[in-house]
Amino acid sequence: MSHRDLHRAAFEAAEDALLLLEDGRVIDANPSATRLFSGPAQGLLGRELADLSPLLQPDGQASAEGLKQKIEAASRGEPQRFRWLYRRPGGGFVQADTQLARLALADGAGPVLRAVVREEDKEQRRLYALAVDMLGTATLDGRFKELSPSWERTLGFSRQELMGRPYVDFIHPEDRARTLSETDTFSTGAQTLTYENRFLCKDGSYRWLEWNAMLALDEGLVYFVARDVTRRKSAELALRESEEKLRALYEGIPHILIVADNDARIVSVNRLYPAVRKEEVLGRTVYDFTAPEYHDTVRQALQTALQTGERARYEVVGLGANGERAWYANHVSTIPGAGDATNLLIVAENITDRRRAEEQRRESEARFHAAVEASMDAFLTMICRRDGREEVADLVITGLNARAAAMLSMPREELLGQRLSELGHSPEAGVLLDRCLRVVRKGAPLEEEVLLPAPPGQPSRPGAWVHHQIVPIQNGVAVTMRDTTDRKRLEDQLRQSIERLEAYAEELEGKNRMLAEENAERERTASVLRQQQEAIRALSTPIIQAWEGVLVLPIIGALDSGRATQIMEKLLGEIVRTQAHFAVLDLTGVEDVDAPTVDHLLQVARAASLLGSRCLISGISPRVAQAIVELGSDARTFETFAELEDALRHALLVSGARLPRLRHGKR
């Protein structure tokens, strides 16, 4: 049998549909092709593949244009393989895998193409259509070539919309760079890869997809399966956020959290002191960080939590932040694990400051009680006793100091628990009950001082003054009492003394008024006398201007130092005012003077000469002359005359004026 016959037999026996194409038309077809397209072989001859296809392919591509491009590429020696939808002449469609390749002919004729059409497995196709995962293929330039129906169900886009754009356009902008980096691994020779990204949905939202891709380099395709993992990613994100919150809570809680196994070995701890490293803590037991005297306490608490599953609590002394001893309050609870494994959670709270505060409070209370006990004031605390209508009817003593027991006239042991209404022997109790009930009902403090009546059966005994301060407390009152009888007695004595002093002061004030009136009268009399003296002095030292340039000062009566000073002041003032050349001092009326007075007169004469006025003295008596000589004064500083008339005449002659006629004659 020739090779030609063998090739023909093989052509006829092939299970795949074989077509030979020349210039794009069918020139031969085997029986499988006839069965596939449901028509006689003669019906296929001369037809183009586009005649056997619908106008549009599922991806929206025009069948004629697509086949033309593929036939031209195959004619150039570029094999083509693609999935294609064919139309049967009697109706219905066939999805088939198609391969186009050029046959190498020896006679150099035009290009003849062999078309191999293999119908896809229907069962496989149905599974492909029903797959929940999104299946498909893509070209190496980044475009979808075929997509399963699950893409439409999951994303809302039609397959035509998805295949009409590069698939990177649908990837979330934040994931694009990472996705391209993942797919670049195909260039390094990798055949498969797995990655995740967010993919756009038609409603604008994004869904997380997990991709498994395989490269088919001989076909120029990438086969992939994409699975919607949005729920898983959301759960992972929620779990991660929850873990982060728990971690933040675990690490941020102010107490020390220790996770230990059932052997008390530390598995985890949330915080450590600066000087302690985690490696020094993990794997060691809780007892290593507890004072030895508290080991039994810790062991008992841990066993209680493990055996009963209930929370246990204990307080121990351990290491503090700086290595010092510190108090910790620990709460132990169980953490169930897999199987029988059970861990322990120990919450350790540093209560050192609280313990110190409690100790200080106890010390303060002890000091306070000691101060209260030693106080001179009486202190009581009482609680309310209510009747059947829940109204306060009485008060019961719950605490008191020794001073209060003394004021209530009973031993302290007998007073504790007693009602105030039962202390009939004590006047203080009756008065106190009424005030305390008033404070409880009004809820406002009371402070007053009252006079207690005499004790029963002792009317002769004087009453006592007591100062009360009553303060409401929870369901009761606190009372401070002080015996102020001595103070009130002193106040009475002081008040009486003040009243007597006020009476004395009033009497003294009357006498002072009388004395003031007398002093005022004396002042008025002294003022009149001073005025009279001034008038007499003015009259006793008259200065007379005899004529122009001549002043006459007659001096009459006794002459003392004070009057001499007045004469000097008055005379010198007149000399300056009148520019007198002569000043005549007439001493005719002066009988006796002392040496200081004569010295003053001489000073007047010298002062007058210094002002350019010549001083003339007339009427000098023998005693005055003797006083001048005794003083040893230089008489040349002034001129003396026996009579006033002589002095005036001398002044007239010296000045060259005419002597006027004197009206009064000699003095």
C-alpha cells in the first residue's frame, strides 16, 4: 500500500474532525467532521469555517473577523489553537477545541491548512459551567480569554465585560503592584503560582480572590482557578483585630498577667520590670518570684483553682520594680486547654501603696483614738434606734471616751450599748437625747451651750454649763461635749468687772469733761491776758516819727529782756521802712533795769547803726548809766542826752532842718 493510501486511511479513521482548507475554504473533510457538523461531506466542501460558526462568539468577537486573523497567521506558519463555537446546519451549537496548522507540500502549491476540530467533553463542560470556583484562561498579554459562568455569578460582570478589558483594571489599586510582581515569577521559569488580591465587583465593592495559576507556554495561555475567599479574609481580619485588641489589652493592663501551666511554670507574662528580661522569667516557676514563707499559700491557691475550677485569691510578698519587697494581691483562674491540659491565669496587682496606706490609716486611727481618749472633751458616737414605723425614737451609745463616761456618771462598759432614754440618772442624757433626735431628723449639725438642771435628788447642787456639738453621721450622730461651767463663772466675773469698770469709766469721763471745761476757761482767760499784754506792750513801745528821718521811741515802765527784744524788732523794722537817719530812745520813764536788759538796749543801738541810723539815748537815769559802765560797753556807739529835747535838737542841727515847735514839752 502506498503512502498516499496510508495517509488517506489515517485521515478517514481519525476520531477528531479533520478539515483541509485552501484559501480559507474546505477542500476535504473526514467522516468525523461530517458527523460533527451533521451533514454530508459534499455539504462541507467549498464552505468557509465562518459559514459553520455563529455571527458572534461568546466573548462578543465577530466569528468571520476572528477566523480570518487566525487563518492568516496559520498560513504564515504560525500554528493556532483556540476554543471555538460552531453552529450545526440542523440547529444547535458545538463548543470545540480547534487547531490550525500549515501542511508542508512538496510540489510548492499554495498554503493548505489542516484544521483539527475536537468537540469538548459534555460532562466536563457541564462541570465547568456548574463550578463554584471561577475557572478560566488568559493570554500572556493580560487579557481573559475564557471564563466560567461562576464569574458572572460572583462578580456581577458579564463575561464579555470581563474579557473586554485587561484583568489588571479590575484589581484593587493597592494590590496591583503586588499582583504584577507575583505574575512576573512566570518569567523566571515557574509553572504554577498562588496569590491573593481584591477584585472589583460590578456594584463597586471588592471581593478577595485566591488564585491558582498554571502557565501553558506552548499554547500561549495561563490556566487559572480563582476562589472567593472574602468571608475567610473578613474572618481573618476580624480575628487579627480581635487578637490585636486582646494583645493590646493583655500588654496594656496595669496589672501583671502570668500564664502558668499546672506545674506553676510560667508560660507567658504581659509585662516585666525594666531590670528583668523575659528569658529570665519564662520556664521558671511562680515560687521563684515569691518569698519562701508564702510558698504554701501560693500552692494551696493554685491547687484550689485546678481542682475546683473556681477563682482563688491570695496575697504575698514578692519582688518590686527596683528589686525591693512589694505586696501583691493575686487572683488565680483556670484556662481550659486541649485534652486534659489546663493553664492558670494569675492576675498580680501591686498593692504595696495600698498596704502602706492601710498601715498609715491604722496608725492614724490609733493616734486619733489616743488623742480622743486623752482629750479633755467628751466624745460619743451613737446609732439610731427606730420604732415600728421606722422613725427614729432613741439613740444607742456605740463608742465614748473616758471623759464622756465621767460626764454621764457611769462606767464606760455599762454605757456601751445603752439607750440615752434609759440614762434617767443623768441630766446630760435627757438634754442630749432631745438635741440628737433633732439633728437626725433635720440632717444638719447643731452647736449650742446649755445649762443643765441640778441632778435628781440634789436640788441644792448648782446646774452645770455644757457646750454641745452634734454632727450627723451615717445612721447616727457624733457628739462632742465640753463642761464650760468654770468658763461661764469666769465670764460672769469678767462681765461684772467690766460693768464696774464701765461705771468707773463713766465717772472718770464726767470728771474729765469738767476738767476740760476748766482748762478751756483757763485757755480763754490766758488768751485775753496775752491780748492785753500785747496791747500794753504795743502802747508801752510807741514809735513816733518826729519829722522826716527822725524816729522817737519813748520807753515807759519796767524794762526786761523780753520787752527789750520787742523794742529791737519794732524799731529796726521802722528804721528800714522810713529810712530814718536818727533813732531817739527816751529812757526818761525807766527807773531800773538789769544788766542783760541794758545789754539788749546797747545791741539795739548797734543794730540801728548797722542800718545807717544814729542812735540817740535821752533821759538816762543814774542806775542805767551805772549798768552801762558795769557792762564795760563802748558808749561811743551811741550818743546820750539829758533830755529828749536836747536829743531832738541835736538831730535837727545835724540834719540842717528847722526845729519844729514841740507841743507837749518835756517828758
